[in-house]
Amino acid sequence: MIKYDTSTFEGLGAAAGFVRGWLESRGIDVQTREYHGAPVLTAEVGPDGGPTVVMHGHLDVVPGQAGQFEPRIDGDRLYGRGAYDMKGALAAMMCALRDAAEQDKVRVRFLCVPDEESEEIQERSTDELVRGGFLGDFALTGEPTDLHVGVQAKGVLVVRVLVHGRAAHGSTPWLGDNAVLKAIDVFRRIETLPFSRESSEMFDRPSINLGRISGGDAINKVPDTCVMDVDIRYLPGQDPMRVIQEIREIPSIEVRRTFHREPAYVSRRNPYVRALCESVALHTRGESTSVGRDGASDAISFLEAGVPAVEFGPVGGGHHGPEEWVSMSSLAVYRRALGDFVRRLGEADFLPEPRGELAA
């Protein structure tokens, strides 16, 4: 799957065709639909009734260099765009789905989406599928967690900041007020606002990134406006409206909220979380839960619908970077852990909570 450049519509279509063909050749029926022109795949195995778990993954990746779509192996590491985020986990989920087809105690639903990396955070295919009833008693998405169970994730707040300056001729910049230079100062101010210094049980601080900046319309003119898109990943328990208010108090700017996504939280005492952690512990050493994720994911779509959901993925590194990799041995562990999790849910002594109820 790494060979497909799934930062493009063409690559997404080809990769989805591969996923569908692989599953159907192993006797699993796959449904395909389109969302904004991109393919969404769903499949189900196991009986109706009993515990139902959703395995969720995404095919899309952020853009990469051409060489990143030619996978290479170095020892235990498989390098390539999407290896860690999250084609490796998706491939292991496909294998785990095939394994789950052999049992008759647990319903396993598979959802493969094309737009998790999309900037259109309020327009996602996962949201539409969940609204349409693609639910379960528990959901997990294969985001990178190094074989830990992510029970919390930061929220997303992206704000567009318009900085005002004063135009002047480029030969006399002291007569103007350069909005681009002011924008950099504004961003540094944002990094030091009170919200930025708060911490929580699982996070030492929010994340603040200057994702885009644009200013100036002529090289020989002092720019009088500059626009910044600032990506803030705020902590569970923080109020995004308060964050926006703190930014608005900076002089000479306008703030336009562009999009917002709630933080993710599920109790580590939830019986499905415990069952997953126990399954992972069979194959790993050390603590397998209590992980907070700096990045957001589609797990929030299920949480907002009342379905407990976590992030759980293999070992790797460099996602969204030039040297992205995943541990091949961890993919085998990941597949086995998913299989043990499904079997654990099918045991007679497993006592799930009522669907949609989150443990306090």
C-alpha cells in the first residue's frame, strides 16, 4: 500500500481497489461508497449480537517526496510514506479482520477512510458513517501509539490570525509598519499566553504550531497585512473559547476561528480498554495504557456518538517526516494483539458496559 501515493485522489482510488481486492479474495464482502469523490470501504465479519468492535483506519497520507512511495527495508524497519501513519496498522487490521472471520462470538466491523489527514476537519467521512449508524460497543483506530493504548488525545483549534501593519515604499521601511514581522512577534506572544503554560496528567503543555503564513503583495512595498494559520492542540479540560479570547487580547490583530475538534477521553477502567490492554500485555513488556496523544484522530467521531474509542497502533517513528518507518515485528505483535482482543471479548466472563456508556 505504501507504493500508492494516497495524498492524491488517483492514488486513493488505486489503494482502495487493492484493499478491497485483498479482502474479497479471502471471502470478506466489502462495501464501497464515495465521500466527496474519495472511496470509503466497510466490511463486517462475525455474528450479529454479542460484543461489536470497530477497527478503523485511514488510507490517506500527507504529501511526501517521490522516493517515499518506494518502500525499503532496513533491519526491522519498513520505511515509506504512511508506513507508521497508518498503512502498517491498516494492513495488520486487514489481517486481523481475516482472522476474526474464523470465530463466531464477536462482530468485527472494519472502516477504511480516505480523509483523516484532511484539513476539512468538520467534514469527515468517519463522521458521516457514524451518523449513519456505523457504530459498535467499542472502536479503535490504528494511529501511531507504539503498542500503547491511547486513552486521551488533545483537542484541535485552528485559528486564522490577520495582522495589520502600515504600507510604505520598500526603500524606506522605517516609514511603514511591516505586518509580516509583526506576525512573527504575534506568534511568539501566542506561545507565551497563559493557556500555553498549563499541563495535565498526561500532557506537559498544549502544542502550538505556525502552519501557514502569507503576507505582502509586492517586493518593493512594506506589507500592511499578514495572515497566519495557527494550529493549537489544547489539553482535555481546557476551554477553546478561553484560548481564543486570550489570543484576541493581542493588539493590532483580528482572529477568525476556522475549525475546532474536541479532545478525546475514555476511562482506562472501561472494560473494553482493560481487555485490550490485557491482550497487548500478552505480547509486550511494561505499561500498555495511560497514553496521551498529541495528535487528534477520528476516534473522537465515535466518542461524540457515545462509543468508547481509543487509539492503538504499532511501533515506529517519523510520521509526516522524511524518514517515516514502522517496525515490522511490531506489526506482527499488533495483529496478534487484535486477535487476542477479539477472543477475549468472546469469553463468557467478559462483562461489557451497556453500549454508549463511558465509565467515570
